[in-house]
Amino acid sequence: LCAPVNILFVGRIEERKGLIYLLKAFKILEKTPLFEQKKGGVRLIVVGEGELKEECEEYVRKNKLKDVHFEGGITGENLSSYYASCDIFCAPSIFGESFGIVLLEAMASGKPVVAFANEGYKEFLKDKKGERFLAKPKDFRELAQKLEILIKNPKLRKEMGEWGIEEAKKYSWPKIADQVLDFYKFCQKQKGKRPEKPLSLKAILGKVDKVLQKDILDWLR
């Protein structure tokens, strides 16, 4: 028998995190020939607590979903083991995500990521390889399709996992620190200068990575 494919969700079980849409997508996957052939070879692991946990558990019972496991709140090294043992990480947040930290954690663990294209995730993965696996927020049917592509293709899961590791390295603390230092040096060079035309915000933001761009814009607001 093939080893089961583990889909991992990590986050608070609340409206904006969108777990209910992942459960609906999982319900669709259970009805596919792929799932039937594997005879329960796909599992959904849910890590987190929240006010909608009972509602989500009731949905699982009512729809008789197999192999959905609620693990409760997990932190630290124990959480790392969940990332390590999963095959696909899914982040179905429908709104309220400013930056894909949770995506970075999964990518750094070498796991392919499927997510909803909320503003934060969409900006983070814009024009990148991982953008292919973003689904329209709340569209659980499209989410199921994205998941199924990876469930069917171990080679593609490996390829996306390797890409994720390399992408996550760009956001390591040493890299971020270097960018902050470069930005300060840039500011120092501009100090005392009186350019004929003041530098535009776009020109300034062009000197830093998207992570710092957002921090600067948030500070300006």
C-alpha cells in the first residue's frame, strides 16, 4: 500500500483562516477516483484551536469525512515535526493576511504550498512559481483542484518543495539585516543632498525587498 498523502493546516480555527473551505475541498477529494483507489490514502491534519473548532468538527461528522484529524494547539519543536511529516501545506485564509509568514515556514520545511489568493499571499507569491497553486478566496472547488494536482504528482511535490526552500532563503534574518543596512546607507547618501527632483516613494521602495516595503508603507500610514 502507498503511504498516505498528508495535507497540513496550521492556524487559529476562525473565520478568516478559512478552515471550513479546506474541509469542503477535502469532501470533494474524497469522492474522486484517486482517493477511492488509495482507500483512505489522503489525510487532513488540523493544528490549532479557535471559536469555530466545534463547528468544523461537526461538519466533519455530518459529512462523514474520513481521516480528518484535529490535533489541537501545537507549538515549538512539536510543530516543526508536523511540517516535516506533511506532504502538502494548505493555507485557506480568506482575508486579513498581511504577509505569508506561515507560507514561509512551510516552504522552509521543503513543503509545497496551496493557498487562497488573499491580498497578502497574492502579493508574496506574485510572479513566482508558487503562484500557480493559489485559488480564488472561498472557491473550495478550485482549492480541491490545486490540491489534487499535487496529490497525484509526487515529482511535482518534490519540485515545489525544493523551490520553496530556495525562495525561503531570501527571507532569512541575515538577508533581511543586509537589506536594512543597505537601506540605511542609501538614506545616509541622500541626506544633505538637494536633488532637483525629489525621490518618489516608488524609487525609495525599489531599494528594499517586498517584506521591508510593506513595513515602510505601514509606518507611513
